[in-house]
Amino acid sequence: MPKKPVIDPLESPHYALQGIIVTMVAPDEIIKGTLFVNAARIEAIIPDGKPVPEALRSYPVIKTKGTIFPGFIELHNHLSYNCLPLWQVPKRYENRAQWSGIDPYKQRISYPMNLLGKTKGYVEAIVRYVECKCLAGGVTTSQGIMLFSNAGIKKFYRGIVRNVEETADPTLPDVDAHIPDIVARDAEKFFKQIQKSSCMLLHLSEGTNASARKHFTNLQFSENEWAIGPSLTGIHCVALQAPDFAIMKQKGASMVWSPFSNLLLYGQTADIKSAKASGITIALGSDWSPSGSKNMLGELKVAKLYSEANGKLFTDYELLAMATKNAARIIKWDKELGTLEKGKRADLVVIHNQGNDPYKNILQASEKSISLVVINGTPRYGDAALMRSFDLRHTEAKTIAKKQKLFYLQQLTQDPVVGELSLSEATKRMRDGLRNIKKLAAGSLPLRGMLDKAGNRFLVPLKARPEANAEPEWVLVLDHNEDEGEAVRPHFDPMAKHGLPFKKIAAMEITPEVLTPIQLDALTVASDKSFFKRIGAQINLPDYIKKGLKKMYADL
């Protein structure tokens, strides 16, 4: 089988960005100067007043009038669901099992996404929309979107935003992920698996009760042996106690904190004070838009508010490290990403300057103030004026909070699943499909050009292989559907070596009666007129989050 090309070849234009450079190497390593980019890497960082080497003098210099940070690396997100708006959580829950199968959840989240994710014309629209949502929030790396085809092929979507699970790049090792909790009988087997993995992201003890914590104690398979090691990263860890974090630290494990999602569903989050005291490495993740932040910029704000309300647990630098250098260290990408240093990949985000404190600046900025996002040296999103400084063709305009932005979605290694689909067309499809979800389920919502020769809207089962030379048909593998028997992300799952049970994926019966019209989630908080109203109606959120979050978007 031929080896896949890397998602992002080391190719990019050469140019220089002038501004305030926050390297994230250390809290006080902030340089007013110029960052030089060539062939996807940082060629040099030259402080103002220092001589520029002869070899760099031909680089066009672009004055950003902003602060340059490393791009956000997100280690916890279920991107396939990120076209859905914030769910009105009906009560306080004690663990994930209590809400993941209830009727309101099915009506607003699982049924609509199963329907759209298996219907012609919507798979690529979902992928395009949620990827642009990442870019608009400064995210340059996230968890990927898994796809499955009628040719029996399973893969992760290879797009503009890096995905941690499948890079085909030896300098960026692939990450494994596992959502269902580990039962005690599988602990030793799981331990053998994590020993083979560079990083295993595991949903761990999501909830507040004894049942949730038992999923941590299940990892102990003998008196002194735990299925925990340096490659294990626990996501959520809400039920863990101080001694549990001490064990995590002793075994070399780390964690991903998702405070907004935890507070929305459970009314509390991880004992992050004990987690910090243990010394484990902590990253940050927004989870998903139905019960979390729209993007990492929003999750950073919630983490800041929680930290301030609970004894000022973290400095602003420490919070930003969770979204950059800590995340890179956890997935063993820190030699390439996470900080701005000579020789590292040029993944970065530029924030418009609004004050003298760069950390406060980014924590209080909305997406409106994100003036540039660069991945692998290629400008992908930003203010129209700044993006036009580069020689980019086929950009797409989008107005956010009355400010014109440009997306650049062309890619040398473009995934044929999405192809040339524009953000505008993807938005139209998703808005129409969600608004008319009942008609879609009834088969009375046509999508021009998306029916096959037989007039079918839905993708065919596994046994119907594509005809010779025909492109395979792809569906989304929705990673919160473990109750349907689907494999969810992991290489660990015993079904993985056999392929996914495609017939189950395609055969879910969803009738119009169980659905309700849904509004497409706005691309950003800055362009979402009802966002803060929905936040205020959440019954589990503490008042300091409800009141403080709006103030954290100081530029709106």
C-alpha cells in the first residue's frame, strides 16, 4: 500500500511578520521584532534594532500591528458536532451515562447529526463548516473527523487544520484516542496498548459521582499496577481526587481540562487545584459546541474566570500554555510546535493589539480581534487587509462583527471528500438542512446535484461497493455513538481491525416526529447575537461565569 503524503508538506511562501512576539518559551520572553517564515518553518526571530542577516533582507515584511502567539493546539473536541448550537442542559447530571441517551439529547444532538452525517451532500458541508470554525477561533491543531466509506475504508479527514490522529509525518507522531470508559477486566489489555502509543487520549471519569470515579480505579489491575503511563492523557478527570492525581503524576500521565463543558453538564469541573499541585501537565479543550465553548479562545476565558474565582490558580501565561506548549508536549510534538522558536513549524495566531499586556490582550479578545491565523507557514484566515498582503488566490470573504475576514482554503494535499466546497455553500447547506431537519428525515428536502442515479439521498451499506473507478461514498463516524456499537476513534477498539459495522451506521431509523428544527451554530461568538442569552439560561453555570464571560469579550 503506497504511503500517504504528509498532510502539510514543508512548503510555504517566505515572508516576515512584524509585531510583538510572545514565544511562550518563558513568561517574560516577549520580543518586539520580526518573525521570518520560509518553507513552513520559522527562519529567525529578530528583535527591533538588531541587524537583519543578508539572507533575510529580501523577505517582504508585513506589519501586523498585533501580537503573535503560537497557534492553539486543542486536544479535546468532537468536531463533527460543532455545527450544532449550545444545548439547554435540562438538569444537573452526575456522569455522562445519565445524559447521553435521553430524549432531549437525541432530538437536539445525536439524531440530527446521524441524519446529516449519513446523507449525500452534508458530510462535506459539515467538515468544511467546522474546520472554518476552528480557524476563526485561532485553532491550528485539533482532534480529527473520522470518516468511513462504502469501500470499507476508515480514515481521518485530512484538512487545513492539523488533526492529531493521522499526520503521515514522522516528526508529528499520531495520537490514539478512546472515548468509552475502560472496564476493570480490560485494564491490563489497555495498559499494553498505551505502552505502544506515543499518546492515548482517554475520556476519564467524566462526572461527579462514585460511578464516574470508578472508571479511574478500574485502571488498577493488581496491587501496584495501573493501566497508566507517560502516554496516557485523561480528558475531563472530574471525579478524580487529590490522591488520584498523585498517581497520575507518579506514572507520568497528563490531563486535558474542559471546564466549560463540565460546569454546564455537572455544575463542577475537575479538582484542578489538586491537579496543578500534583505537577501533572495540563492542556485545554473546548469539548464541542452543544455543551462547551465554540472554540479554544472561548475555553481560555472560562478557564481564566474559574481560576480567578477559585484562588487565582493560574497565571495568564500558565493558562495560555495549556493551549500551546503544554498540549504540544503531551502529544510529543514539542520539538516542532507549541512555542515560537527558530526551526519550528510556523503555526501561529496574531491578535490585534489593545493594551500593554499581551496575555491579558488575548484572554479578553473576541474572534473579531484575530487578525491572522497561519498553519505550516501558509496564511489561512485573517483580516482582509492583512491577508491581501500575501499572494493568495481564491480567498473567500466572510464578515464577522462587521469586520471583513478572508479564508484561504486551497490546499496542495486537498482531501477529495470536501474538494472545492466553499464555506458559503457549506453554510447554506447546513443552515437549510438543520432548519428543515424534519423534511430531510421524511425524504422531502432535495439537495440539488446530490442524488445518485437511482434518486437515493442516503449512502449505501457496506456490501454495495463502489463501481470500478468510482469515488467511494463517505459518512461521518460520530464519536459519541458508542451505544450503537460503533468504534469511536480508537486504534485500541477490538472492532478496529475488522472495520466498522457500517450497516449499523447506515440503518438508524430517524423519523420526522422525533426531530425539531435547529439553528446552525454561528461561526464565532462575535457573530452570535443570542450566545450570551443562552449562556444566561444555563441552570448549572455559576453566576461568575454567566456574568464574567461577556466582560471577557472586551472588544465586542
